[in-house]
Amino acid sequence: QGTRDHPPTHVVLRDRLLAAVVACFKRHGAAAIDTPVLELRETLTGKYGEDAKLIYELQDQGGELLALRYDL
């Protein structure tokens, strides 16, 4: 039900681990991208069509239809 909150100690550890991974990728020439986790349902159906296997549909508390891409 909803998204999960992480305690500060877990956030610190996750940030340190992510920084190490990002530094390694950059050393080898990778470029960073930032992809939204949740998008409007209509945006994703425009990209992937109506194939329900490719997106997970959600609804926020305000009734907005959101979706999560299959690869996230």
C-alpha cells in the first residue's frame, strides 16, 4: 500500500553504495541518465501502446492514473 519510507541510516548506506557504483561506471565512460519511476498512465500507453504486460497501473490519492514501466 503506497511507497516505502527508508530510515536515515539506510539512506546513508544506499547513497554511499550508489555513489560507488556511479563512480565506477563514470571511470569506464558511462553517462548518467535520470528516469522517472512513476509516470502518467497516458504517457506510458503512448510509448508502449495498450499492452498491459508492459506497465503496472497505479492510482494516487487524488485519483490520478499513474504507471510504472515494466523494467522498473
